[in-house]
Amino acid sequence: MSDSLTLVLFFVLAGLSLIVGLALYFDRKRPQKKVEGLYFNSSVGPIFYNIEGKKGPFVLLIHGLGGSSYSWRHITTELSNHYRVVTFDLWGFGNSSKSLNKDMTLDNQCSVISELIHYLKIESFHIVGHSMGAQIGIWMKLQDERVQNLVAITPAAHPNLVSNWFTRFKWIARWTPLVLTPNMIRNFLVKDLSDPASVTDEIVEAYYSPYLNPDAHK
């Protein structure tokens, strides 16, 4: 292949990459849909939450990595018949603050949740956590006497899963907004859910929309 042809191909590929990158960038400038709920102004910024049910013990539902309070939408209705159910978006996820004004450690994540519990004047509560949320729930149960019972669903508790080595690659977050697409989210959901046919455009949008904010990738 001649040097001139190689140069032409280089500029063509570079031009296509630039066009795709700009298209994805401006697509992410779309405003996020307004989601019904409340906000608590924590030490790391606004935390999005909801409370369903008017009687019974409090139950705190903590979602997993890449999820949000939306992940519990089919469960809260059932639980709210017997409990006061608190759902919220973890710091850095969903509609909650993406601020990194302090390190997002396990202790600091739990501290933000404790702020919310204090703000809501909840004296005791149960926790149901999934994956990363279960890991956070375990950590809270070990150090917060207000936690009465804990249900940990597939907790990310193995040392190899929670090692700090992963933070060495946080620079990748500069580029992930260019590659994370609704179709990628759809493929993840189709593989994860027991009924792939249940993955609708609405569900894909709910999981994808938080990542329109580039700070969510960090």
C-alpha cells in the first residue's frame, strides 16, 4: 500500500471518528427527563429519593452498580402495603449528585446514606440491597445500630471484586461517553433479565439517561 493511500485512509477514518464523536457528544446534551421524586441536599449535593407506604417499619432499598431507584419499581408497590419503603439513587448514580468533592469510598457512600436517614428522622430500619447495594448494606449493618435486619442479594463482597486497584483506570471515564449507547444498555439488559422480551424502549431510556451527564461516567 502506498504512503499516499495510507494517508488518505488515515484522514478518512479520523474524519469519521470526529463526526461520530460530535454526534454522540451533542446527543448527550439532551436534557434528562424530569423524574418524579424528592431531593435531599447532602454533603455531596442533591440526593434523589422517594418514600412509599404510610405504615409499618422503614425498609431501605439500595440499588446496584449502574442501577438506580428505578431498579426497584416492581417491588416497592408490593412492599409499601406493609412497610414504609425508602428508595433513593446512590451518590454518583441516577438523578443524584455526580459531584466528586470527596473520594467515593465505601465509608463516604455510607455516610451520605446516613445523612439521608438522619434527615428523614428514621430511628430504625431494615435494608434490602442488591450487588454493590448489598455490599454497602453489609457495611452499614456492621457499623450502624439503627439497621435491624439486612437482606443481601448477590452481594459484591469478594475481595477481588472490591479491590481499590480498579480506581487506577478512572481516566477511562473521559472516553466512555463516546462509546456507551442505548443499544449497549439494551444488550446488557437482554442478557441480565429472565425475560428478554420485557426490555422496552422506556426501560432502556431509564438506565441510559443518567449517563447523558458525563460526570456520571467518573
